[in-house]
Amino acid sequence: MREVHLPRTPEELWPILDGEPEVAVYAGGTDLIVRMGTGRPDPPSLVCLERMESWRGVRDESGALWLGACTTFSELLRSGDVCGRLPLLAAAVATLGSPQVRNMGTLGGNLCTASPAGDSLPPLYVMDAAVELQSSRGTRRMPIREFITGPGRTQLQRGEVLTGVRVGIPQGFQVHRFEKVGQRKALACAIASMAALLKLSGDGAVSEGRIAWGSVGPTVVVSAEVEGFLRGRKVTPATVEEAAALAERAVAPIDDVRGSAAYRRQVAGNLLRKLLYETL
């Protein structure tokens, strides 16, 4: 039997974290509790953040949205601000797990798990999201691209928790797209995914493109080479094929039970092909 702490305020939380450095922190538990069933990890006690109301919800921050780390995916999908102003994130969250998982799983949990296949991650990368980290020592912020350092690895320090994510509202992008390929059409962990924002000029050229791939590298993959190649180019079949080839070279997938590295590489290119051909 493990002791489970249920703090309601940061003032209740900090003494627990400072006094029990090996404690495991979670909100929904859809990842941690499952992994604990295998015996790894095996923490001496747990801290559940589901009652931390100050770290839930969505609020406007002058041109950006603050998303509480303890906000469930279902709550994000019920938010008019998220669906209306961050449709790329909403599209990704809608593919995540089942209704039961979305009712329990939280945005902060998805980020701290730091799986390359995490569905919320590619949209947050292309929108240059920043994370908010707090401890008894204070608050710090950093870009999500710096926060996640590898599979299951983040910049969280001992005694520190992720409390929120600040996401700028994309302006002027006509195309907001999230695509995911899995072994089935629902309840699937991504074999490969892609989030994209595109600005298209009147003559059919890409004036700006932001693209990120999930599940094809140790972290989310972004390619300045692909984005730079597309910038200012008209979308033609030749452009599409060269961009897709660059994407296939940019990713660094592995073989696992869901798919081979070669298949993932091909899918990453095909997702970009599909996106660009649909703009013609």
C-alpha cells in the first residue's frame, strides 16, 4: 500500500515534494498507473494533482492562451477558446485515446511523459508553446522544444512540477492540419504523425510553413531545411516531391512493434505530400 497525497494548493504541495524527493507526481494517471502495474516505476508514495484547481482551465493572456497542466483533454475539447483559436491542438487532442482516456488524461501528463508519440506535442512545437514550471523555489518558463530532451526525459528538476503551457494564437495561417497514422483508426498510438501550419500567398506559394513530426525520432522532429525549402515556393508536383524527400531525410525513426524505421520514414514524407497536394 502506498500513501497518496491530494493537495489542493501549492502551499500544501511544496512540503510534500521537498520532504519526499522520490514521490511520483501525476494528475490523471493514464500513463503512470499503467506503468506501475509492470513494477516500473515503484515509487514509495504518490502525489495526485487532480484537485489543484489553480492549474486547471484555459485563460486568455493577450494574444496567447494559458492552458493549465491539470486540464483534461476532454476539458480542452469543450473549450471554445481552444477549438476556435487553437484548432490544430484541438484536432490532435480529438485523436488521443478513447473518451475514457481523454476524461482522465491531462495536458501536463502528456508533456511530462515525453513520449515521441505524444499527440499534443507536434501542435505545441509548431505553435512555439512555452511551459511554466514551479517549485518551492519559484517559477521558470522555457520553450517546449527545450523542455523535452528525449524519450521520457524533460528538464523538470527535483521538487518541480509543470503547471501550465502558454500557446500563442497563430495568425494568418490558412491551413491548420494534424494527421496521424496508426495500426487502426481509433485508440491508436501514432506510428507517425504530423502537425502543420501553412500561410499561402495569392499565387499559390507557401509564404510560411511550420511543420513537426511525431513518433519518428527521439523527440518531435522539426526541420528548418524543409521549412526553408518551402518558403516562397509555389506548390507544384516537383516542389511537393522534393519537400517530401527532404522530410524523409530529416526524420530519425526506429524499428518497434508498431512499425519499421523505413515505414515510418516513408509515412513522414507521405503526410507532407498529402498536405501539399491538397493545397493545389
